[in-house]
Amino acid sequence: MPLSTRSRARRRICRQFSSVLCTVSAISPYGQSKLACEKMLHDAAVSTDLKFVALRHFNVAGADPQIRTGQLTPAATHVIRRAIQTAIGLRPHLEVYGTDYATPDGTCIRDYIHVADAVRAAVDALRYLRAGGTSVVLNCGSGRGSSVHQVIQSVKRVSGVDFRVVLGPRRAGDPASVIASPVRARAVLGWQPQVADLDEVVRHALAWEMKLRTTRDSPAAPIETSKD
């Protein structure tokens, strides 16, 4: 029985994404959960008319440059926010998990992308789909890595506070280095990160935390480090 144009297109999508997803492996439970979502999108695209863009966001950081919005998670695990909360007195110290990784300074390296750039990527993805683009999975990161030590130095530099840092053991499951390759996102979406400076990311995040402190009804209480 001859295949319809739609059926042929679906089979082509199936072959394309099956080959990609079969060669991808996650290095953490968190990554496994994201990969599972990509597989569900793939299955839906094969069986329906769904078209999607899956953006693999790396470490989204910072705040709206006009300081209108920012992170509100009660118990922060992101090192930039934890370091800033330490700098402004919400934490007694910042703990560093592992200093013996195979990196230049021994601390983990991560790719930090400004939240405004992440928003631009989402808008570009929607524009791409509306123009008839096919389903695709793309990395959404800066393409540059910063170590935990570099983040700490940036926060100290921007805040002007030499806060206390405690060196601790590694956490299970933390890879030494995770950096995005955003080449395909640039080629497919025409997307390009606009915020390249870690200090600028930190500056916006710090301004947001200071705004939170001044807009609360009561003074901020110290945060228990054990909650992270």
C-alpha cells in the first residue's frame, strides 16, 4: 500500500531522531529525565502532526537586565545564587563541592547562559516553527565554561564582599566539566548569545537579590546551608 506524503514525512522524522537519540547518553539522573522528554516528543512527532524544538538549556543564570524578574526558588542549588546569597549575608558561608577534579583549578566547570539569552532562544525557536521549520533538538548554552572558583571570584569582585568559602568533598554524580556546543542552534535558529561576560550575569543576579531584600515585608533571615 503506497505511503501518503504525511506518512513518508513521519518516517523520515522517525529515522532522523531515532539515529540521534540512540547515540545520546546522559551522565546524570537529571540528564536522563531530559532525554526521556526528548524521546516522548520524538514519539509524538512521529505519530501526529506535532513539530517541536527541544532546547537543551545549560545553567541558566542572571536576571532580567531591567531587574523586573529573577529566580525565586526558596532553596537555591545554583552556585551563582548561593554565592550571591553568601555575599549579602543570607548564608554564613559558601561550600565548594570538590577541588580535585581534572580541571585547571580543580573545581567543576559549567556553561552559564544568561536568562535573557535563553528567552531569546525560545522566541527564535517559535519563529522558526511558525516559518515551517522541522523538529529539532538544540543545545542552548554560551559555549564557554566557568569553574566554581571563577564564579566565586566573579561574585566577590562584583559584590565587593570577600565572603567565607568552605572547601568540601565531591558530590556524587557531579561531572568535572559540562560545556554546550551551540553551533547548531546558531545555524538553525540564527540565535547568538548576547551576554558573554560572567561578571554581567552575576551583576544582574546580584541586583535581583538586592531587590528581593528591599521589597520583602521583613528582613531576610539567614538560610540554612543544609537545605541545599
